[in-house]
Amino acid sequence: MEPFTTLTAAAVPIDQANVDTDQIIPARFLGRPRAQQVGAMFHDLRYDSAGAPRPDFVLNQPAYAQAKIIVADRNFACGSSRENAVSVMVDNGYRAFIAPSFGDIFFNNCFQNGVLPIRLPAERVEALRAALRARPGSELTVDLEHQTVTGPDGSSDGFEIDSFRKDCLLKGVDEVSLTLGYEADIVRFEAGLRREMDWL
């Protein structure tokens, strides 16, 4: 995984509350190879029944085309358990999500995919979305080391994150990669155990 340190990028506001994982990637796309799922992100919200882009949907607006941050309303990515809800957004270039609250499974899956979910108070998230709507294409800066989000107007908010997860993101590792980093120690331990307890 790519380490997450500081991200300065355009951000897109999604004002709908309770966006669920089936809206992020509809279930009928889950059986496809990951590379073929990229175009399915928010498919039924982005496209009409004929497959034409809906011009009023925020992700179809040119000003947000290069966005790498989503600023959402409450309970973002709730609903059924599917890691694809994170991976499809990662594959579309998103590295951070900001909302007052998240679906629990989605929140945990973010860290396994090297992206950062940030909880901020609802009024601050609404202020960020309002600023992004007023100036489409505006950038936010997410600084993981200092645990801050800086808005287009220069205002800064602190956020909380578990120290273990923070360290993993900064290093660009998940639990499996972290464990494999101790492979030599594990091999030594197992060899010693076999010598001392050869009856096992």
C-alpha cells in the first residue's frame, strides 16, 4: 500500500445522508474482476437507464473530476458488508473520506486499503461541503501526522484516529504486511520451539 502522510487535493461534496454500499457499487457488479468494477462506482446515481451520465450528479461535474477526497453527510457507506465499496473508490483515485459518521464495516475496511476515513462534527462537515459547493474544485489538505483537515478558507480541524491504525497508514502497511515484517523473528521462535519441545 502507498503510505498516507499529507494529501492536498480537490474534494467533492456528497450531500445525501445514508449513502449505502449498494449505491457506491451495486451488487450486480461484484462478481466482475476488480479492474472491471472501476466504472461501476455510484453507477445507478451517475447514469440513467440508457447509460447516459446524469449531469446533475455531483461526480459527473467537470470541476470535481480530479477529486481525491469525498466530504459526505452522516452514515456514509452504511448497509451491507462489501470491501468493494472501498476498493472501487480507491481505484477511482480517492484517498480520504470525511463525514460525521460512517458505516462500521466500511470504516474498518478503509484502513485495510490504505485510505483514511475521518470523522468530524456534523456542523464542520456541512461547512466544508458548503465551501466546496461554493467553489467547485477547491482543495482540502489532510495531514495525518498532525491529524488535521484544512479547508479552502484556511480553517483547520483536528481529528481523532487510533494510534495503531495511524502508524500503519503512515508506513503504508496493513496487519498482514506488518506481521510479515517480523518474519525473521517468527522463524527464530519456531526453530527454538522445535528444539525445546521436539515432542510436539
